[in-house]
Amino acid sequence: MAKTTRATIELTKLGIAFTVHSYDYDPDAESIGLQAAEALGEPPSRVLKTLMAELDGKPVCVVLPSDHEVSMKKLAAALGGKSATMMKSADAERLTGYHVGGISPFGQKKRVPTAIEMAALSEPYVFINGGQRGLQVRLDPKHAAQALNAVSAEVVA
């Protein structure tokens, strides 16, 4: 497995401190994020999932703890829109350049508005997908938000 991805390259360019962690990705897992948390031996609140959505027809990204669901209403409000819906997997892959299960908010082909769950910022560190299935980056959540120019808001259902 490559330890260098567009995500790790972007974080390095931005001078963000991170470490890379691999785990055995299970494509049949009911929840990819929860499976990653279990494999890493971390609480789900520290292993964040990256979801792609559409806000008033435009792509957006949301990063939240793997044991929570996103509230589309709260996401829309956080990013100043009216209505949000989940993006289709094929569209998310085409837009980000990553495969589902390996979508990172860092190093996407096109930068889009991003929201990060406020509660995640109180964690001492978080794991976020590193741009490949079975690859996570561990970093300070405040640095992640800064790198993404993310809006910090309550976006969980």
C-alpha cells in the first residue's frame, strides 16, 4: 500500500504534522468508519468519516465522527444553503479522484466547501482518511480544519 497519496502530499505542502496509519480494510463492513475505528483500536469519536454531499446542487464535503450520521438540515445551515442531499458514489469518486472507502477531504481534485463536526475539534487527535482504502492520517483536528478551510459546526443528526 502506498503511503504517499494526494492527501498526504497536500498535508505535507501545508506544513501540517501528521502520521500515517494502515489497517486491514474490509469492503464488506456495514460501516467503513466503525470498522476503521475498531481496526485502529480507537474510539469512533476520533475516527472521522468523509462524506460528499450536494448543497443546493453544488458539491460540499463534511467530516464527522464515524459513529454519527450527518444531519442534512444542519449541514445546509452550516454552509449557508437551503437544502443538502448525499452525493451519489460515482459522482463523489469522479469529483474527488478517490474511491469510496478511501475518500479523503485532503487533496481532492477540486476543492469544495467543507464542514467539520464541532465536537471533533475537542479531541486531542483524530484519524481521517488518507486518500486510500485502509489508510488513515492522524493529526490535530484543529490543524485538519485549518488545512481544509472548514466551517466548524454541529452537523450530526
